[in-house]
Amino acid sequence: MDRKVTELAINVVKEKIIEELVILFRVYRDTTVDVSLPTGVNLQEVIERLFDIEFSLRPLYREERVSFLNNLYCDLLSQGMESEYFLQVIQFLGG
């Protein structure tokens, strides 16, 4: 049961992160000249891939993942477009 609750928590926080990154990207795109997603690129897929990369670089236990994702989400909320995580998305999109 604990595992299912933890997995649910991970999924909920990941969805919140995706929503926040999508909002930040829209603001970034609207305030920056000549910014758009490359053809055929889905922002949610980019973010999911970044999660996969981050987790493969740092193998974390489920409980640590919840904490890590929560910290990431809080950083996005407090730092906005200055967040290192948002900057990673932009760098990833830029190639």
C-alpha cells in the first residue's frame, strides 16, 4: 500500500511540475523573440525525458523521489524562469 501511495504522490507532483513548466514556457515564448518548439516536439515529452535523465543520473528511492520532485516544483514556483530546471528545459529544446 505504501508503494502505491508513493507512486501516486510521484505522479501528482510530476503533473504539477509539467503544468508549471508549460506555463513558464508560454510566458518565456511570449516575452522572447523567435522562440518556438521545434517541429514535432511535444513539451510534455521533453519534460518526461528530462525526468528520466535526472532519475537515471541519480537513482533515488521512491520516498526520495517525492522529496526531490517536491523541491523541484517549489523551485519552479519560487524562481520561475530563473529556475535551473526551467533553464534545463530551454537548453534541451535549444539542442
